[in-house]
Amino acid sequence: MVHEQVSDPTEGIDVLAGIGLYRSRGFVEIGPYPESESPDEYKPHWVFMERTLT
């Protein structure tokens, strides 16, 4: 299969609004988790978050 077009799934999404939504739902920022498969050079630019389930 040959793909003629590749799209960024986050295109057009307000990232800061998304982060605010997560924060409003109890998520907090954390450091990159060890299981992350993202390249190390990207990690400083990404936001990792978690929420304790109760």
C-alpha cells in the first residue's frame, strides 16, 4: 500500500486548551515515563501527564 498523503492528527487542535482540559480533570504534569517510546530529543518538548484514579 502506498500513501500519497500524511496528515498530522493534531493539526488544528489548540494544544494549550487541551492541556488545560486535562488539568481541569485532575491531571498533573510529570516527567517522561520510562515506557515512553518517544525519542529522547523530543521529550523536553512534550507534556506527560497522569491522574490518580480514586
